[in-house]
Amino acid sequence: LRYELFPEGGEIASLSLFYKHFDQPIEKIIVPTLTSAIPSYTFANATNGADNYGIEIEVRKKLGFISNYLNYFTLNANVTLVNSQVNLEGLQNASSEQTRRLQGQSPYTVNIGMYYDNYDLGLNANLLMNIYGDKISEVGKSGFSDVLENGRDVLDFSISKTFLNKFEAKFTARDILNQDIKYTQDFTLNNQTITKTVRTISTGTYYGFTLGYKF
């Protein structure tokens, strides 16, 4: 269910409500082994099904109404809140809970973008931020807790300039914040719950420069 408003050309304000039912969704799960302290992983169906429902809000607004200096700037923001539930009744799992989130589904996602577009100068630039919350990376089973991929912030920037009518130069920087992708898992020791980092991935920041010719 979606409601949209278009205040001006190139602008939008929208509100969406959604519901999805999954019949036996495929999930990545932990497979404990007796011969190794490190578990392996496989894929299996959540036989009792799963449900996703939530709300999405999107706003895209030109900023010229604030000042003439901002005539070429546009702000875009998108927020999605999702409640996902997998039915665990009658299944073997690491906790006594009867429901959990769907594997791979973040409870929230935020995208914010600032765009600059000047056709007369042939200049275009954008700054994009993506934020998401913790999500289940691998489903716990047979005494193993779920492995969570911790939420992180991703910041990208790009700028391009056309010249001599048909040439375009573009500079791109991706994942400027360079936050590690961290996976954590809860363990019980002496009746206390301890959260440990099970693996970390360093992605690094990507820089690129391209020169193109249009014909």
C-alpha cells in the first residue's frame, strides 16, 4: 500500500506499508561438527515459513527554496523499518524463543543522498550514506547461537565533469568510512552470556578515476 505526493518536478514524498509471506524460505545455517571446533555452514528451508512487514518513507526535495545558492542541490532520504518473523515452533534451535528474525533481514535501512547537478557547467556530484542494522548472518542450531552481521555505515562520493562537448572525467570514492564488517555470536560461560567476534572483514576504501568519450 503506497501513497505518493509530487510537490514539484523531480520531487516526491511517499509512504509505503508492505507485507510479505515466505513459504519455506532458504536460510544459511550453522552445522556443528564433532571433529572440528569451527562449525561449517549449509543452507536449509525454514519449514514453518516466515513473514516480513514494515513501513518505508521516502522524501526527495530540491533545496533551492532555502537559498538561490542551493538551486542545484537535491536531498533524497529513504527509511525502511522491517519486522521479520520465522516460526520456530517444533524446531530444534539454540534458544527457547518461538520466533526470530529472518536470516539476512536487517530491521532497518537508511539511505541519505545529497546530489548536485549543474547542466550548464556539465558538473555532477553526489554524496551517499547507507546505514543498516544488525542482521542474522547464519542461523544457530543444535546449541549454537545465531551469528550476527553487525550494522555498519557506508559513505560513497562521486563527481563528474564534461568538457570539450564529448569528454567526461569522473572520480569515485566508495566506502570512505572503511568500517570493518564484523560478525558476532553469543556464548554462555558460567551462566553468563558473552558476545564474541567470530570474524572480521576489512573491505578498504576504493578510489577510481575514469575518462570517457561519448559519440
